[in-house]
Amino acid sequence: MKRLSLLLLLLLAACGDHKPPAWLGYGEGDNSLIGAPQPGWVTHLGVQRGQIVKRGDFLFSLDDTHETAARDQAAANLAQAKAELAQEQANNTYTQTEVERQTGLARDHAGVPSTLDSTLASFRESQAHIDQLEGQIRQMEGALADAQYQLSQRHIVSQVDGQVQDIYFFQGEYVPAATAVVSVLPPANVFVRFFVPETEFAHVKLGQAVAISCDGCAPNLTAKITFIAQQEEFTPPVIFSIDSRQKLVFKLEARAPGGLKLNPGEPVEVRPLGT
């Protein structure tokens, strides 16, 4: 009788420790591929693989000889136009004073009408020239801003926080336009990709919470299913199914706000937390 009671207790304990079946997968990450919108020679590389970078940190630079010259020329053109405007404004002030003087003389019948007409014409011409110069200056300011922007695009800084995963071009190499030079993995972009056997596929859905475990993982790691493949596939060779008879699986992904504290490629076990 005692043996039977002990056996029942062991069976109850085993039932209490039962966990849902584990789905095998691995950590994955969406890298930010960072390049320059312009082509050029890499003149300096400011990071190395594995380095942690913050938003605004310098990554790499391209040769900027042409862009610097264009910026300097635009600045010189703007300075010259502003100097011409200042001179014309001084001339306009003088002609306005002369118009007022000639108008006063005409009012007193002491002036020459042709002189007043000539002075008025000069004033109007000066005002039109000022308007023209102000329009040109606005265009030149835009050209200078564009030249400064083009120059800034030769010195690339990170737009995200994360770890440098790879470097595709090094100093002295030529980079085509819009080609990645550095890849950075933001922590928020780390997720898990796992595989659910066909026989269990009916029990998963988008938004479902799952528990994630692995060797060295933080405790109570959870995420929500954000992607379910529409087509089944054969078990990938890197995934060793618990039951070798289960050959067909569906690929799923689960993410958490702020990302998961996992390393890409790290094997994990995923279990459902509920429906």
C-alpha cells in the first residue's frame, strides 16, 4: 500500500512538472546596412567589428575634394552677392535722398523737371536691382545649403545605436553609390526565428505569447509571435527536431518591445504561453 501511494505521488509530481513541447530555433537580427548616397573612395574608417556605436558616432568618410570646392565656391558667390547688395542699398539710400531733394525743389518751383524725372528713374532702377539681388541671394543661400549637405554626406555617422556586425569596404577602396559599408545591429532588432511541426501548427497564431529559453539566457524571457510563414518546409539542417519523425515545419518569428537579449545564431527553445 505504501509503495502504491509513493508511486501515485511520483506520477502527480511528474504531471505537475510537465512543460509544453519545445520548438527549436535561434536568435536572429535585422541589421541596419549603412552606406553613403554618393560614390567615392573610403578615406577613413572609424569603427571595427564588434564595436558598440551610438547614434551620431562617426563611421566612415569618403574623399570630399570635389564637395569641399563646391561648398567654398557657393560661399564665395554668396559673399560677393551680399557685398553687391550692400553697395546697391547704399546707392538706393542716396538716390532716395536725391528724389526727396528734387521733389522739394520742384514744389518750390526751383528745380528742373528733367532732373527730378531722371532721379526718380534711378531710384526705381536701384530698387528693382535690390529686389533682383535679394532673389539671387536666396537662391545662392539654397545652393550653399545644398553644397554643405552634399559635403556632409561624405562623412557618415550612425543613425542607430547598436553593435557593428560587419565592414564591407576598407580605407582605399572605392564604394559605389548607395552601397553598404558598415552593418550595425540595433538591440531592438533582435528576435527569434523558430520552427513549429506541422502537427502542432494549428495551435499557434499571430500575437501569441511564447517563452524563450537557452543556455545562459535571462530568466522569464518572453516575446510575441509576429510572423507565420504561409508555406511549410523541410526541417532546416541546423535544427535538430526532438522527434525525428516530424520532418515538415512552419517558420515563425517572435519579437519583444526593445528586442531580445540574445546573440544572432544562438540556439533557443520556444514554448507557448497561451492562446
